[in-house]
Amino acid sequence: MTTAVRSRGARAHPAVAAHAAPVPALTMGVEEEFLLLDPETGRVVPGADVVRGRVRGSIAARLVPELTRFQVESNSEVHTDLDRLGDDLLELRRVAASAAAASGLGLVACGTALSGNVGIPPLSRSPRYHDIAREFRAVIRGQGVCGCHVHIGMDDHEEAVQVSNHTRPWLPVLLALTVNSPIADELDTGYASWRTMLIGRWPSAEPPPFFHSFGHYESLVSGLRASGAIMDRGMVYWLVRISDHVPTLEFRTADVCATVEETVLLAALVRALAATAVLDVRAGIAAPQIDQTLLRAAFWRAARDGMDGHGLDLLTGSRVPAWRLVRRLIDRVRPSLAASGDLRTVTAALDSIRRVGSGAARQRAAYARRGHLPDVARLLIEQTVAAPARRAL
């Protein structure tokens, strides 16, 4: 593996070069959140109960409620193979979209509502969500945003927090690649990911701190509980966290991706970052102690510019074109991508984003043609169920 990587002119990752350790084969699962809207107006519609009620069979249990009644969440199976993950995600999207269409609605992968989400949203029936609304007051206004969460199988909590530390400098790059929420309340916000700005209202929604140990992680969670900043462990909204219900490290950085192809790209990069970090941890390589203030600044920059501007290189402290940071990320994880067989898929997906633009850029292009929100809605509906090029019908 190392020889093949070097033949491409890339420098092997130090843990691979020095220790020749096998890249760990990590499992992955994906949660995607979607909006339901009126295809004629682009306005969100609280039809989640009706839509979910139309779904039959085993897949019904994997389409679950979210915070609001105009959202639906899908949960993939656990996978090791990218193609199978993509097939699973596409089936979930198509089943949910079919149920939505039968209800006169459109299912869209979009980080924010184009229209109709001003004020307190219509909440799902869960008493927990209503308790959250009472406790956190106006923070709930305009919420109902949609993200994509990638779970990487990891049951050693001590190792998981160290993996989180190693991945921190690269998390804003993942956001920049997946930006998909430029429009909210019928306005172009000027941000490629307005969802990132909205979720930042929650007191625990921030990049993961640098954890000195799992004990340190737990002490911070306890402090959040004691302050009332979270009501339960499910409200630990760090952008990387240890899952409270499955044995995984959960990456919560991204907007819901516009297409399955982009979701698969995200999952591949997250898994490669985690695998590379595992090698570092096991080789005794220390994680860079990136300052939390600068990490937040890098997320702000990624949310503002996406792939159409600049990002903050947290390892050098300089502002550079976003695509340069992507190249550095690929250099960082290339051995892991090669070992898992994912490099070709990742390269093709990145070439596609370069060619057609990010999800945010495509929304803006659709809106710019006539200044007509239904044009954006139609684009989102079509993209949500589009098959990746390699398996297009």
C-alpha cells in the first residue's frame, strides 16, 4: 500500500510509513434529515406523520421523526462498503420521496427551509422536544434545520476521544464540501451554510473541544448538565461526539448533502480521517492542539464561503483557497482511502463538485435565473433522489 501511494507522488502518512500498520477497517452508518415542502411554493409543510404513515415494510422503522413536523430522518444500515451504503441511502430517499409525493409534497435534502420557517416551528409529538422548547425558549425559533451525521464504529471511548482530537483541524473542510443551505426565509443569507449559523445558537453546538481523556470528556458533559445547557446526553451537540445509543464516534459537521453521491463522499472522507487518526493514536503521535477560538473561526469561514472562497488552514494559520484545503485533506487521508478502495469514488465525487458546484452554489444558480423559489424547490426535489452517475438508470 505505501509503495502504491508513493508512486503517485504523495507523501505517505507518517504512521503508515514508520509502522506499516494495517489501516483499520471501520464500519460506517449515516443519518440524513430531510424537509417536506410544497413543490409549487417551496414552503415547508408539517406532513411528516402522514408521509411516514404511508411507508410499509422493514424500511418504515428507519424513517423516523425529527424535531419538527416538516422533517423526516433516515437511518442507514451499518456498512463497510461505499457502494452498498450509497444503494441503501438512495433506497431510503426514494421510498420517503414516493410517500411524500403521494401526499402532494416534495422531499428535499436541504439544510434550511426555503420558506415557511419563521418563528417557532410545529414540533413533533415527542414530549422531549416540547420540553426542549420550553427550556431553551427563543433558541427554538427558525430551527428545523437538516444535517447529515456519519457514525464510525468505535467502541473504545478512550481511543475515540483521541481520534476526535486528531480530526479537529479538518472538520471545517468537510463542512465546506457539503454546504447546502444558502437560502432561508425566502432570502439568500449570504452564507453557503446558514444551517451552521442557526445551530450555533444552542449552548453545546460547537466544534468538539480538545479532550485530554475520556474522563475529561465526561466531566465536560457533566458540567453542561449541571449548568442546564443540556437537558440530557442527547443534547451534546458537539460537531463530533461519542454516540449515546450506538458504539460509534459521530461526526455532525455537515449540512444534509444535496445528493447521495455527496453523502457517500462525506462518509468516505470521515471514515478515512478516522482511520488515519486511529493509526496516529496507536503510533503515539500527538494530535495538534488547535485553539477552540480559531477552530470556530474556521467553521464560520467554511459556512460563509463553502467551496467558492477561502478557508482557514488551522495547521499554518493562513487563509487559503478552499480547494487547496481539500487537496491537503486528500493528501492526509490518501493511504486510508487507498486501503479501503474508496480513492476512485472520492476523486470522482470531488471532480463532480468542481464541475457543477456545491449544493449551495447550485441552489443559488437556480434562484438567480428568475429569482423564483419554486425553481430551487424543483432542483432540490430532483437532486434528492438522483442516482450517482456510476449507477444512473
